[in-house]
Amino acid sequence: MRGAFIVVEGIDGSGKSTMVTHIANELRRRGRSALRTREPGGTSISEQIRTLLLDTKNVAMVPFTELFLYMASRAQLVDEVIRPSIAKGVDVVCDRYYYSTAAYQGAAGKVGIATVIAIAEKIARFQKPDVVLLLDLNPELARSRDGIRDDRVENKGLEYQKKVRAGFLKLARRDPRRVKVIDASRPAEQVFADVMKAVDRAL
């Protein structure tokens, strides 16, 4: 039996990493095999690309450079980790995926959402998720939360994050069957309850 591929998306500070951990732990509690991974990263090569992407010294990096670095990191993760794990019956829970690239570089970075999706789905043919959990949150509230990192992407400011959020919501409207919008402004236990309802429907 193949494993499920579950992706958690959202702007910085929406609680993605916490929710990824909770999902993986709950799946294991139920007796399923579950692997948690992240983007960019998840493999030795991908983590090296992550360091380059988030380095605050690289302020001159242009959107298309970002786009292809994210795609390179993702290609390694998909072939080395995601596809083999799913084939072995392991559920993969991923913190970000190509929907983030579509929102950040595609919408906010002006590369264009259609361009990012075409590269990811038609050219690279990346594994499609069974469900994408979009943790939707007002950027002002997100930035007031603890845990916002000092990195090149998060340092782009509030207006950039607003464009990213709008990009994510556009992606949800584009594929409502796969992308489930979840109000992340509520207490964590309420968010998690809705998250697992969506996961259960995808299993």
C-alpha cells in the first residue's frame, strides 16, 4: 500500500512546522509509518541549497535565481526521499512544497504562478500531494508571533507577506479539491482538529 503525501503550507509564522510535527506524531500513534521533511531541505544536497537561499548576505538574489534554486532542492528531495518513501508505504508530511514557490516567487516575486506550476507539474513532474493544508493567517498576526527567523526571505517585510498570502489563496481557488484552507488564527488544538479532518479524507 502506498503512503500518503501530505503538504503543509502558509506564510511565515502560520504554524506550519508545529502542525507538521503534530500530524506525523498522530499518524504514528495510529500505527502508520510517517516521515517528516521540509523544503527547502530534507537531503544533504537540498540543505546546502537551503543555506544559500536563506543567507541574509544574498540580498541581490533575483526571483528567477530563487525559483531555480528552490526547484533544484525540490528535485533532489522528491527523487531521494518523497517518491521512495511513498512507494514503501510511508506517509510523508512535508513542511512547504512547490505551492510555496508559486506564492513567494510566483505571486510576490512576479515570476508568475502559472510559470511555477508549469515547471513543477508539467516539466519536472514532481509528485503531487494527496492533500495540501493551507494554514491561512493575517500577516500582521503572523509577525507578532514568536519564532519568526532572521533570514533573507522573512526580512522582505509585511507587504511582501501580504502578496504571498494572496498568492496562496489564489492557489487554493485554483485547486480546491487538493488545497484545503484552514483558519490558523484560532487556538492550536482547533487548527489541528480541522487539519486531521482534511488528512483523514485524503488517507
